[in-house]
Amino acid sequence: MDERAALDLVGGLVGHAGDDAAVVDGTVVTTDMLHETTDFPPGTTRYTAGWRAVGASLSDVAAMGARATAAVAVYAAPRFDGTELERFVEGAKAVCERVDAAYVGGDLDGHEEFTVASTALGETTAPVYRDGATAGDVVCVTGELGRSAAALRAFDAGDVDRANDLFQFTPRVAAGRALAGHATAMMDSSDGLARSLHQLASASDCAIDVDEDAIPVADAVSAYAEDAADAREMSLFFGEDFELVATLPADAVPAAREACPTNLAVVGEVNAAEEAADGADGSVTVDGDALPNRGFTHGA
């Protein structure tokens, strides 16, 4: 059973599963697990690991349009090194401070490889889910895509300082709160833009067409991509960028852009489901052609 099949199985067992985070009486809660072999390439500092692990959970809070309040993490490793542990906590605290949340601790455990399980909390009285997109809405993306793919290339090239900098993304909590008053559906792009669009289309029972030229691509992609096709792969399918993907009425875009503290690009439009092409990948198209439903998947 691969990761997608496992998620489908859990979704059938847990009634509220399927969005970036759960919302219980106005409290938003989400959890993530990251492993050294799949998430922290050689050269990743413990500071970056703390930032990125906790930031991944804060991104889920952002996707619900919530205010982030606190985060905790479980730090597991074959041995405990005081300097590494201190740097990890410093990174976790720093990313929380970036979004006006508090890092309030966690737990320690022994494990055969460095592993982090993080949980973030938030608050909202009006969460934004994935199932509200309506025909006529536009599709928007915050920030730029391809940053994490460029980071991996930088690690491989030995550009460790640059790679760690690229890995320290800003969770879009402020942008999520700004968009919450306008968005009809929203999620983060942790699995890649292509897969995120498919997930939104499926949840909202709609079709989406994307203008590829409108997709905002990080400058770092051009520094590490082999060619145009490789750059496309890095920005559309790699994932782990933790930007927000949202749908909103076209007439709400000016107000949303004014409120949003980062770039907000209109990259496509929402159409009625019956307008989708036949086939499993037909619900999402790019410039009229089917966009494959693939993206980031944790290793088995």
C-alpha cells in the first residue's frame, strides 16, 4: 500500500480527515513526521531541521486560515548531542516567532535515525476547507514554487549554506489569515502544485485549468535546473514548498492581494466538473492539456 492508498484508507475510517488540519471547537490541530532519510538531506543543520519540521505543521494551520498559537515536537535520534539539540530548539523557536506563535516544548526519544514528529495548534472561528471551490472562481498561489527542489540540488552541489537557507521557508500564516475572508477553498502545496490542484478539484467536485506561464517560479530554480523541462518538474511536481493554493471569486482578487503580505498570483480558473476531460487526470489541466496527478510522496 503506497502513501496515497494509506491516506484514503484512513480517510474512510476518520470522518473529519482530508483537510490540512482538524478543527475542534475553534482549535486547529495538525501533526507531521519527518525522517532523516526522506526529509533531511546530508548537510541539513539541526537548526534548519527544527525550523522545517515545525514549519511544516505551521503551514497546515496557515492552510486553514487560522492564527497559529503554539507548536511542540518529538525529537528522536540514535544519540543526544547537546549542541545539536540546542540548535534544533533554536530553529523551532525561530520559525514559531516568525508567525507569532510559541514553541512550547515536546519530548525526546531514542530512534535508529534522526526523526521529528511535530504538532501545531491554531485558532479560527471560520476555517477554510478544500471543498468550497466553485465554477467561476480563480486559482491563486502565494509566493514562489520550486524553492525546496532547488534546495535539494544545492545540497547535492555542496552549496550547503544556500541549501539550508532555501529550506528555511516562512509558513504562510499571515497570508492564510488574509485570504480567509476571501477564499472559497485553500490548502498548502506540500505535495506539489499539481497534486494540490487535483486534491482541491476532487474535494470540491470541480475542474481546474491552469495557465503555466502564470505560475510563480523561485529564482533559485534557474540556478539549479538542467533545462526548461527540469525547471518545470521542480516547480510543478516536486512539492515541499509550503505555499498556499486557494480559490476565490475573481472580483475578490484585488482586496485579497492588498491584504496578503506576500505575492499572490492568479494561475488558473475553476470550471464545472462536467467540463473536465475524461480520465483519472482530466479534472486538472494546464493550458488545456491534462496535468498528471503526481507530486511528493514519502518513501516506503
